[in-house]
Amino acid sequence: MKQTNVKPADGKLGILVVGNGAVSTTFMTGVLMTRRGLAKPVGSMTQYDKIRVGKGNDKKYLAYDEIVPLTKLDDIVFGTWDVYPQNAYQAAMYAEVLKEKDINPVKDELEKIVPMKAAFDKNYAKRLDGDNVKDCNTRWEMVEALREDIRTFKEKNGCARIVVLWAASTEIYVPVYEPVHNTLEALEKAMKEDDREHIAPSMCYAYAALAEGAPFIMGAPNTTVDIPAMWELAEKTKMPIAGKDFKTGQTLVKSGFSPIIGTRCLGLSGWFSTNILGNRDGLVLDEPANFRTKEVSKLSTLETILKPEAQPDLYGHGNDEDTQYYHKVRINYYPPRNDNKEGWDNIDIFGWMGYPMQIKINFLCRDSILAAPLCLDLCLLSDLAARAGRYGTQRFLSFYLKSPMHDYTRGEEPVNHLYQQYTMLKNAIREMGGYEADEEID
């Protein structure tokens, strides 16, 4: 490994997961099983991917931990908050993502992961009905209670560092409201005044994490860290933030497949995406206000890859104003499927002389099986970024996220193109490892 300014990954890394449901228990169980040599962390780039460093005679392909100091799986300690009091073993069994035989070998470890009381507001997720919740009078009290949880966990488990990951349900849509969300001062004032309309519980988790010197990752499409006030806090505390919404199934396909249409200069008339899923996520998204949050996140992907203004002949048709292709996204709650989500994409394209063609994609995926390795990578890479002195929005983590954070106040567009995102990821790892960031994003 080259000499770099990145601090070594000494000591234990506490990963505190908000939510103890299907995604988090699959993530935790997989890490614990892998540690014992009983499973393989398939899908995790930090564990499998190799990056080229150097050119010509100096060219080598190295694993991430050969380029940068990553936390070892043996050094991870898990904690969680949830509205339901069941421990991680009970929650993993209840989720029915993994078979009993893949959970039982680490039952003893999972049983010790007992959720702390959640900072929760039923108005933000009406379909959830747990009673393992904090009794707080104001949003600021929520923040203080969560900060105390983080400090206690860190001390009790002898952790050198903490990362906080949101893997809980999608909250109702909170539009950016400038008088509250634009400055840190205004945000803190609203928290103290208990402004429940503009301060979601997730914002309390993010604030608490950053204030305690822990990177924060938003794995749902919530507005949480996507506001200038949180960017200001991340700058002030010198902590990394990343978000939002894990890119697992349909959007992964979309961000990887739409470049084929664009690169081949084919036209697009419309793209219709629909999903069926039946886990707790599906239940929460069955509520229109919660679906709105998800819809905004899912719709943003295509529009930054196939742009009507750049290629009006190819992408400038479809809507009533005749300015762009049709793009529709639907999610349907269907309990029999549980975590085994199914995504259908119907893509109407056109070619030479405007002749129409169609592409159909049917992805029968397992939501938590795809999300778990993303959780691992996001936690390890956010911890790495903190040790490398990188703070604020971590754009290099866009690869893992559906609607990557960007500074919309300055007209910045997010990069949604999967291969450009991958280049950003590789370049950042190279830089942190003391190598040249030598790939162009164009």
C-alpha cells in the first residue's frame, strides 16, 4: 500500500442501523456469517471488486483494501434502533428473507443486538405501529436522546468510530422548505420549537450522528440530508454524508441500461416501470404520501441520462407539451411476494426513420439481498472518507444510490449514469490510496 494521509482503520467500527427490519437483519446476518467463513459477501464491491492503478508497465489491478485501509469485517460491531423491540435474531426470522439454516449459526450474536428505542413520529409512517419508541416532547429532545444513545453504544462496545446508516422505512414526502432547511441556525431553532411539519425524525438521527462525529448515510428517499442546513452541519463537524435511497433493483437496471439507448443514439418514446413487493417497505409505500417520496427519487434517474435538450430528435417527444418521452413509475403492495420484489420495465424506443421497437425487462429480485452489500460498502467507504478527511456530500458514493445528493441551490445536476458513477468511485479510491485519479467522466 502506498503512503497516504488516510488514518488507519484501527479499533472497532460501530455500525448503528436505524431500522431492524428485512434489509438491516440481512446485512447484519451476512456480515456475521461471512466472518465465520459460513457465507460469501457476494455483491459487495469492497470485498470483491478490483481497481486498476497506474498505467503502462506500472499497471496493477488491486482490491480496495490493497489500495486504502478499510475496516475489517472482524472489527465491526452492530447496533440498531427500531419501533419494534424484537432482537435482530427474532427480526431476521420474522422478515423471512433468509432461511433458518443461514441465520441459526449466528443466533447467539444476533440475539445480543437488541434495538434501542426509536425516535419516531407516527405521522411520518402511518402504517407502522411499534411501541419501542422514545418519549420526547420536542424534536430537539429526540436529537439529545439519540446523541446519548450513540455515546453510550460507543463506550459500552469500545468502538473507535461510529457510522450511522438509515435502513428504515420511507417517510412521507417533506418538500425542501427554505425558511427551516436553508441554514443550520434555522434548522436548530425549528427543532427546539418542535416544528413537526418540517423536521422529520430522520433529520434528528442525521443531526445526532454528525454532532457525535459519525458519518451519516440515508438509505431511503427521505429529504433528510438533502438540505443546505445539513450540508452546513457536515462541513462544521467535518463529517461525510451520503444519500439517498439504496439503488438495488429497477433503478440499477435503469441507470445501467439507459446508457445503451443513449450511446447507440436510439430514440425513446416512453419508459414504464412498475414493481410489486410485499415487505414492510411495500406496506409503508402503500400510503400515497410515502410513495410520493419514493416516486420523486425513482423518476430522477432517467432524466439526467437521456436529455431532451441535448438530443431533441431522440428524446424530445411524448408528453403533452411534446417536450420529452413519457416516464411513469409505479409500486404496488402485494403481500404474497414479501421481500421478493418483481420489477417490470416496458421501454418504447424508435430507430432508423422513426420505426418503433420495444424492450421488456422483468427483474425478479430480492430486495434485501441486493441492499445488504450496498449497506456494507456504504458504511466501510463512509468510514474511509472520514478517516481521509473528506467531509460533506460524498458524490463518489452515487454509484450506490438512486437519487444522488447534489447542490441543487447552484443548479448542479446529479450523475445518474452507472458507468460515470463507477468512474467517480474508482477515482476517489485511487486518490485516497495515493494514486492518480486517471479516468475521465465524459
